[in-house]
Amino acid sequence: MTNVSDVSFHECSDSKYIELKRMKYRQNEKEKSWDIAKVHESVCILLYHEGRDSLILVKQFRPPVYLTNGDGFTYELCAGIVDKDSSLEQIATEEIEEECGYKVDASSLKRLNSFYSAVGFAGAQQTLFYAKIDETDKVNNGGGIDEEDIEVIYIPLDEAHKFLVDETKAKTPSLMYAFMWFFENIAK
């Protein structure tokens, strides 16, 4: 997995992923301002592997988390940004194949919900999908594309509750919501 060293910080004024803005406004007759990071919308997918009776996650290094915990590795749902003119379902299937190595037909995805993440500075909308897969859907080892360094993680259902409450594992809110949805609706 990733070996992080030689960390330094620089101004960010030409990113293709975020645009920084300062919003000035009046609320209840009081002048206010708020710094905002305009970011892409995204999709995330809860994958259930029937043969392994496991939920599939990805583990990857996230620099903002590194600043907080000195480790930077997070456990997340398979996910990706909406940065092209394709349906959310199509983007989700591409992310599943790239990150986790499974080919899923867009029609087999179940749309669960959409919500806003990072509301204090970005307010990006994320749409959550669910899909069942098995080894017949496997087409590669996953791991991401280009410079991505993603590890595919299988969480057996009988360990999922323990994993969910383990505070030593950095998890995203969408992962936590998706696990709770799964246990309420699928694994009753």
C-alpha cells in the first residue's frame, strides 16, 4: 500500500476538481461570508458479494484524513465523481469495474438515496446505489486507474457490525449509512 513521505503544502488555484469561492450574503440583516469549495457531484455503491457473504469496500489514502489522524487511510464505498456526460448508473458501473474489478450492468443497480456531503464547505450531492455481485462478475483485480492506489476489502457480514463501530477504522458517512440500510433492508 501507499508509502507517504516528503509532505509539503502549496497554494491551489488551478485544480480541475475544486474551485474555491467566498460567498458574501446577508442573513437576518447581518452581513456574512462563507468560504466554499465547489466540487463535483459523485456516486457511491454498496456492493454485496453473494458467494463470499461480504460487503465490498475500498481502502485508500486520503490526504485530508492524513492531516487529521496521521495515517490517512479510509474505508469507503466504491465511488467516483460525476465529471462526464453519462448517467449516474453508467458512472457507477465504470467505478465498480475500475476500483473493485467487477462488471455490473447498469440496470442491475438499485438507487437507494442521494444526500449532501461536506456541507460545511462543499455541499456536494452524492447518489448511493446498491448491487449484488459474485465471482462470475469478476473481470480484473480492481485497484483503480492511473495513479490510484486502491485496495479492495471484503467485510464478511458476520464481522460487519463490529467493523462499523470500530473507531480505529476511518470510515465515511455514506459507508455507515449504507451498512445500516443493508442490515435494515437486506440482511434481516
